[in-house]
Amino acid sequence: DTGVSQDPRHKITKRGQNVTFRCDPISEHNRLYWYRQTLGQGPEFLTYFQNEAQLEKSRLLSDRFSAERPKGSFSTLEIQRTEQGDSAMYLCASSSGQGDYGYTFGSGTRLTVV
Amino acid sequence: RKEVEQDPGPFNVPEGATVAFNCTYSNSASQSFFWYRQDCRKEPKLLMSVYSSGNEDGRFTAQLNRASQYISLLIRDSKLSDSATYLCVVLPTSGTYKYIFGTGTRLKVLA
């Protein structure tokens, strides 16, 4: 395990469908984060977990979005009833609880809602 | 006012030039600061942390000015491979690990 893995890399879905993304963090990292990035913008915070506890959620995370990290390892992000405005890159990152050395990001899941 | 502001650029510079980016942040209690690099359609990668005393990593120098609430990144002797977007990142307060990203500054190094 050399990095953060995200699956799938790309997802095209029709408006109104549900989608689920998976993130596997670096194994010794206890914090896991989800961000969303659209073209020309920096990543925007969605939510983060410390172990299995979801500690903070952005107001961007409407009730159509839900994230889980059931055993404190991998995490899923589900978007229900997708809208065209949900089209973006969804980035997962992880960090350790020791010190403050920034995040390691996964390669992201690019979502296109048609 | 945005929490973290950067000039989006693009900055087009010739190879070998020195280029500097600034970033301002709004929360004076901000704790930690970083520069990330993002290549086109790739994930952001940590370039360097920014310390109060300033720090250098090869051709890259980062500075923090708490009084004026800005951080800077200086790149000397620019290479073609430095072409990327540089994201300024701030941890706004203690008790959270939610980093705030700027919109990024695009750099294009020209041959």
C-alpha cells in the first residue's frame, strides 16, 4: 500500500441516478477527507473522518450526499439523485495523526452527469 | 472575502527566470500553511510546508508573513517541468484538520 486509492477513476451517469465512490487511504493514516474540485477552482472541503467518526461536514454536502467510513479504514461517498452541477473531480485524501505534514491525495474520481 | 486568495495567473515566464506567487489568508489564527502543486487533470501533491522562519527546498523558497497574513513561493531558475498550478493551503484554526485551498496560480514556463 503505497498511496491513496480511489475507485472508479471515471464515472459517467445520467441525471437522477445514484453513484458511489470508494477511497482506500494509506493504511496507517487515521484521518480521511473528501474534497470536490471543479475546473479552475481549488479543492473544496466536503467532509472528514478521524477513524470511523465523521467529525466535520461542509454546507456543500447537501442531504443528497452521504459519506461513511464504517471500520475506520476505507470510505465511501454516495451521491443520490445526481444533478449536472455534481459533475466534478472528487478527491480523497488521508493524513496521519502525528504532526502536521499535509495530506496525501488519491488520483480522484471524475464524475460526469449527463 | 475568500478565506484564501491567490492570483489565478497564468504566469508565463521563460526558462531560467525567477517567479514569485503570493497568497493571502483571512483568518489571523491560521495554524499551518502549505504549497501544493497540481498538474493538469492530476491530484494535488504536497510541494512544501511553510514555516514562520521561511524555508527552502532546492530552487523553491517559501515565506510566511503573519503580520500581513500572506505566504509566498519563490521559484528560481524555472524549468519547463515547473509548469503546473500552485495551490496555497491554509489550516484555519486549531482543533480541525480541514485545510482550505486557494484557487491556484497557473505557471507556464516557456522554452
